[in-house]
Amino acid sequence: QPVERTLILVKPDGVKRQLTGAILARVEAKGYTLAELKMVNADRALLEEHYAEHQGKPFFEPLVEFMLSGPVVAAIVEGHRVIEGFRSLAGTTDPTTAAPGTIRGDFGRDWGLKVQQNLVHGSDSVESAEREIGIWFK
Ligand code: DAT
Ligand code: MG
């Protein structure tokens, strides 16, 4: 079976809170491989492409603004079933209720109705992983 790849982002809240190392340590501890890693100041065009599936939703603009608020760390991570595996490691979208033991569950919280401040992004399918890797690692 070919090794799967996913696109992981440490979002601006994770970088600002100095959790990049702790987050990447969990990815590596799970046994996944960091294949590429960089810090990026994303521009609006890149973020609108990344979050294209959410255009038109009420949280789209605040989400893009939040992602513009500081640098993000982008990684290509490899491993067997890493797409599912990282989503499981990250926890559910809302950090308030994400399970303890997950990245969002352990480090995240609701800082005043800001679900977007949930520390990490991980691709949700093979197709979105390849699409997102193409956006962040041109
Ligand atoms: P995920 O990041 O868990 O894949 P998603 O793809 O549905 O979640 O949404 C992308 C991001 O948008 C998510 O990380 C946080 C934000 N978001 C999603 N649903 C939201 C909502 N109902 N209110 C505010 N922000 C939301
Ligand atoms: Mg998503």
C-alpha cells in the first residue's frame, strides 16, 4: 500500500501560544513522518483557495481573517492512514468539546465564540490532501 500524505497546519493561535513544538511532537510520537515543514505568512488568495469549500458560510470571513492574523506552520506528514489518524489526534472541530487527549481537547478552548481558534488543520480525504498540498507547497 502506498504511504498516505496529509497537509497539516498549526494555525496562528497555535504558533502564538508557542504550541508548535508540542503539536508536532504528538504527530511524531504517533509515528508519522514530517516530510516537509515551513512557516508561512499566508495571503488572502491562498486562504480563500484553501477554504474554498466554506465560501459563503457565515464563518468564512472570520476564519480567513483569523488565518491572516499571524504566521502558520505548514507540514506534509506521511504515514499509513495518516489522514484519518491525524484527524483523530486533532479531535473534533470545536475545542470546547473535543475529547481530552486530543490536540484540540487538551490545548484548545473557546476564547469567546471563536471556534476557528482550534489550533490545527488536517486534510479530510486523499483528494483534499493532494489539493491542499498543492496550495501550500507549490
Ligand atoms: P475542521 O477544521 O475540523 O476540518 P471544517 O473543515 O468544518 O472543520 O471547518 C474549517 C474551520 O472553520 C474549522 O477548523 C473552524 C471553522 N469553523 C467550522 N465550523 C464553524 C462554525 N460553526 N463556527 C465558526 N467557525 C467554524
Ligand atoms: Mg476541514
